[in-house]
Amino acid sequence: MTTMGFIFKTIIDFIFPPTCAICGKCFSAEKEVVICPNCISQIKYIESPQCSQCGKPFYSEVAADHHCGECLTTRRYFNRARAMGCYDGTLRKAIHLFKYKLKNNLAFSLASLMADRMQSFFVGVAYHLIIPVPLHPGRLRERGFNQSLSLARLLSTHYEIPLDRYSLTRGKITKPQVGLSERNRKDNMRGAFLLSERSKVVDKNILLVDDVYTSGNTVDECSKVLIKAGARKVDVLTLARVS
């Protein structure tokens, strides 16, 4: 930022101080940051111990990561799934504002937090593509944007990994997963995602990006389509996880 630019920003911030998108309080912020440090400090980050595959947090004294009971008995098409934090409190409110109240300006702050955690989650993995979980065109028209794409685009820029928004498409509108039984969740997502004719996923390491990991059926169905199309490996990164 030039000296004149800094002076201009200082004047603007003095007249119109930036406010936190979560709590509404004024705070000093860099450009595009819309969550105050106090709200960020309240996020419950997911740390080890957690499931080696799906990322489910364990609340025990065992420090080492290990497979949870479900991952031991259920086939997963994704290699690993990791979430930045628990889906409650401040993070839940931020995602709700971002996803349903069209607060798309939250994307930069949330993606920056994801990017910081990604380095420790997937050490030494070289990804060829970042793919967002797609929305059905009907849902996209209703909402106006795909929150997963917004996050994936910023992560792509941050890590200089190509963004692939076309290989994976959504073929049907599904019911909300919340409130469904595990069996109904699987049935709800079966066949929901399709591979585009423009797909270039063969022999690629893919990072699949979504906002919330609930049961894992959505990201696993996406991963299934990608793996069967020839992808080498699919890892999953989400903002939050319902634990």
C-alpha cells in the first residue's frame, strides 16, 4: 500500500470504522478482514487426537490420531477429511451468515483461516486441483452463489493450485441432510453428483472443498465419482465439522 493509500484508508476507517460481521463491534482491520480478533479467538479449532480418516475429534487422553469406529467399518472413497473447527458458536454463526444471509464478504476471512490450518493438515501433499462441492443450478439461482466455490477460489489463489469448477456437477436437488437417518442420508446423496465431459481428473491429487462436514455422505459421494473417474487421491477440507 502506498503512503497516500494508507493515509486515505486511515481517514476512511476513522469516519466509517469497520465493524465485525459476527458481533457488530468496531475494530481495526486489514482490507477484506471482517471478523474481529475476539470472535476469531472463540472458534473451537479441531486438534489431535482425531480420526485419521474422517477427522472426527476424540475427547480422550489418547494423543495419537486413530481410526474411529465408523471408518473402521465403512468404506470411504476420500483419503482424509479435515475441518478447521467445530460447527458451533461463533463459527456456526459465521457460516450461517455466509451461506444463508448472503454475507459473501465473509469468504476472505473464512478462507484465510482455512488456509492457515491446511498447512498442518496435509503436510507434504502436492495437489493438482482444488474442486468445490457443486450446487444444483436450481439452488444456485435461489442462493446467488456457491459458498464452497467462493472458499475454493480463494484457497486456489493462496496456494497457487488450479481451481477446477467444471469437472464435478450436481445432477439432482437433494433434501437437507439434517434430520435424516444415516441410511436416508446415503440414499439422499446417491447419484447426486456427475462427472462433466470436460473432466481432467485422471491421475490427479484433488482437494475437495466444502463448508460443513456433517455425516460425510456428501463429500464421500463426490469422492466416489472422482475416484471412479481415475483420480489418484481425494482429500477433503471443510470450514467446520458437526462432531
